[in-house]
Amino acid sequence: MAHLFSYLPVSTPNYTSGKKSSTQIKYPSTSVFQGFNTPSRLEGSIQDLEVSGTIPTDINGTFYRIQPDHRYPPLFEEDIHFSGDGNVSAFSFSNGHVDFHQRYVRTDRFLAETEARKALFGKYRNVYTDSEMVRGVIRTVSNTNVVFWRGMLLATKEDGPPFAMDPVTLETVGRYDFEGQVESPTFTAHPKFDPETGEMVCFGYEAGGDGHDGSCDIVVYTIDKFGKKTEECWYKAPFCGMIHDCGLSENYLVLPMTPLKCTSVENMKNGGNHFAWDPNEDQWYGIVPRRGGKPEDIVWLRADNGFHGHVAGCYENSDGHIVFDLTIASDNVFFFFPPLNTPPSTLPQRNKLTSPTYRWIFDPSSPNNTRVTPAEVFDINGEFSRIDDRFVTKKYNHFWQVQIDPSKPYDFQKCGPPAGGLFNSLGHFTWDEKVRDVYWAGPTTTFQEPVFVPRGASSTSSPSPSSDAEPNPEAAPVEGDGYLLVLLNHLDELRNDILIFDALELAKGPVAAIHMPFKLRLGLHGNFVDQRDIEAWQKLRKEDGEVGPVRKAERPLKWQIAPGKDGGVNGTNGTM
């Protein structure tokens, strides 16, 4: 008997020569869109997720995380995960119960494609591959991080400005420019929050033109706890390279620039990639003062080639030198951005790379171009480092990572290639005692980024409305005293759990597991916000509240007013 599908008409090709050729809502058959990577496209809520074990009652707040999640099939067949629309998940914890809510960020790009009912934007950070219909539309997908700031969520991606969302309903307020104070075309996905001052320190790279044209300009801002911009300084980079994360100490900001270089406007006009890995280029570290910075104050240090991962901690030692810790891979992690005129590598090859955690000690008074070597290398293989955020800018000891442990079995027959990488273990480590406390969940699972939750303590990602109060020395936080939340990917079942651990005893296993009835797409970053902070800011943000409602940006970005300027402020080969 013939199968029902055999009577369907033969469909036209979905992609022809790598570009969308049908109007059908059908995704490419590449690994980016198959298996666990299949777009979820989900918006909705679930009250009371199923739980095993006992959720600690002092976890009372919301775990926010964000995932790239293509709303429509991409224009180009070989599109990458990082081009997916930002979709925010919220897991709200209250008295042992957990509710789930998820909504897309309504970026300008999302709204334009929703109206057209198809993808309109092309390759990653390449405006020359976009439809003419969206010329002048901000193309960020705001899919990399979601942070809580003064009563709002900011959905961020480093190629564009942030978008503000309501932390309770997840409704998008709109593009946020800090009440007209931040006008750069790009904004980091990793702003840092000083737990002592309540300040947000943030930056944008490739910030001189429209955010996609190879500008070598970097801008650094400080926003105080009252929302007022107190610092803004513009610096030059030696080339236009990726600066994904940063480190914040009491007096300095460290900007690790990866030798993933913007190619050229001409290359992008010809349909090429925005970025290309340069295996012959150094890794660079820019150091700038937090206060009173001038363009000439940036110090660039250099080290042998490597690919920067995420920052663990950053602080100043007794010598006034900067201790700066992050993971560094041995080669190009972004295999889909190979060197120019070189075919892309593959995910299995990427999974063979090692990514130890490096400790650097930088002298901020060093001359430009000083070569540096690591002070210490923690020989573990991981990524997505997290610390107790109450110790940002301070000497710290504990950090957590997802780990790649090739010695553990992996069931390839059931799971296929590990989506996003073989992050099959979760680790807790210390610098002082060299603790290695690791949990492995089994041969059919991998982990996403963890988040630390202080035991019964308020979050530090946004100043509390009562932050003017004098600190209580007796209430000083105990580093690492709390919980670790992490999404577990069941690759064989296409489903997720949220696991809760005692943060200092991972190897003992989770104290509770929250079960999702379906899978979420692989996320990037997230944060936990205490319910007391959410509720206090809700009152302040009412129409008649002391602060008032969040206001979306009222003016267009400068490049939208005068579009079409190629090459940014100083092109792709800027000088210091």
C-alpha cells in the first residue's frame, strides 16, 4: 500500500545554489537545523513543571536564559546557529514550584520578517546579503545574553543595540538606548556589574560605523546605579577583531580581542563572510581605565595565537596588577568562519580542540605591544565559565564550567553528533586548593551554561532599590555558598531538564531536577534574578512610580540617518 506522502506533489527545491528558492516554510537539511538543533519556534507558558527531588525553598526568583531560534528558514542554506532570533526562556521559582514562560524578542528584524512571513536578512553581519526591503533596518537578533538592569531585561547581541523587555510578561518594550545616552551601533552581550558601586560597565566594538563595516573603533561606557552615564571614551583597535567578553576589576576593564578578523567591505559585497580566522595573528588584550579614560590611555598587550572563550574572574592583586582568567582554545572554535580562501572545518574537528583556563597577570603600565605569557594554566577542558557574581572585581577562588571529557562514553548511535559540542560534564574548580569537583550525567546528555544562585541572597545584576544602605560587615557573602542551575540536554529524547546542585558539591549529583516535556534550542547565556528585586523594581517602574516606566529609544541610530557610508570610521586596518 502506498504511503500517504507518496501522493503529495513533488515540491520545488527548497534551496538552489545555497539560497532559498521556495516559499515553503521548510528549514535546511544541514546539521544546524536538524535533531536537537531543530528550531523550537515556541512561545507559551507552562504552570508547575514536573519536579523530581526537592527544590530548595530559598531559590525564589527567575532563571532567565536566551536561545538563538530561527523564526523563519534562513535566506542562505549554510546559515549558522548565531543568526537565530532571540527567544527568552523564564523559569520562575516560588516555594518549590517552577513555572515556564517563553517569548521571542521583538527586534526590528523580527517585526520586519513577521510582516513579510519570511526571512529578509542574509549572512551573519553582512548587510550586503540582505533583501532590499530591509535596508536601514537594525539587523540584530538580540540572541546572546539577557541581563536584569533597573527593572528591565536587556536582550543583547554584540552586533547591535540592546532591546528592553518586561521581566514578568517578557513583552518587548523596544530598542533601549539608556534614555538617549548610548548611541553606538553595537553593544556587548557581556556588560559587567560592579557589586560594590552598582555600576554597569559596558562596551561596543566595531562601533564607529553601522556595526557591520569593519570599523576599528571601541567605545566604553559606565552607567551608574541611577541610570546616568558617567563615563564614555572611544578607543582604536589594531584591527577589527571580535571582542566577545571582558573582565572588570576595581580600576580597569580588560578587553580580549580574538584574531577572528573582519574581512573587508569588498569581500562582504561579494557575498563573503564578515569574519575570518587568522591563524598567524596574536591574541590581544586591551586595558583601559574605568574612570577618566582618554583615547590614548588604552594599552594593548599581545600573546601567541588562540581563541578566547568566556571570562571567569578579574581583579587587582597587591601589586596593582590585573589578574585575568578565561578559557582559551588551541585553534579556531568558530570553524564556520575559516581563514580566507579556506573551506570550513567541521564540528567533529572543533570538538577535538582543547580549551584550558588561563590565568594572566597584566601590568597596566606596560608599553603597548608588550608580549605576555600566562602566569598559570588550569589544565581542564571547558567553557562557559561562571563565578559567584558577588565577587566580580574582587579576589575570588571558585568557578564553574561545562567540561569536555572524551574519556567518558558517548552513545553516538542514539544521539548522533553532540549538538553544540560534547559538553558532557559539569565542573566546580578552585584556584587555591585546585579542587576538581565534576559531575557526569551519562552517555546521552550534554550541558548548557550554568548559573550561580546565592543561598537566600539577592542577585547582583542590577542595583537593588535599597542599595544606598550601608553594607553590613556581618552579612558579607561566603563565596560559593549557594546553588548551580543548569540545563541538561537529553540528546536521545530531544528534551531538557533543569538540574539544581549544591554549588560546592557537584559530584554528589543534583538535589532536584525540573523536567521539561520538550526540548529547548541550545542557548547561550542567562542569569538568575531574585524575586525581591523583581517586585521592588515593578513598583518603581509603575506609571506613578518613583522611576517610571522603561522608555524605548526615541531617536534612530546615527547610521540610520546617514546610511551607506562604507568602511566605518577608520576601515578594517585601523592603527593605534
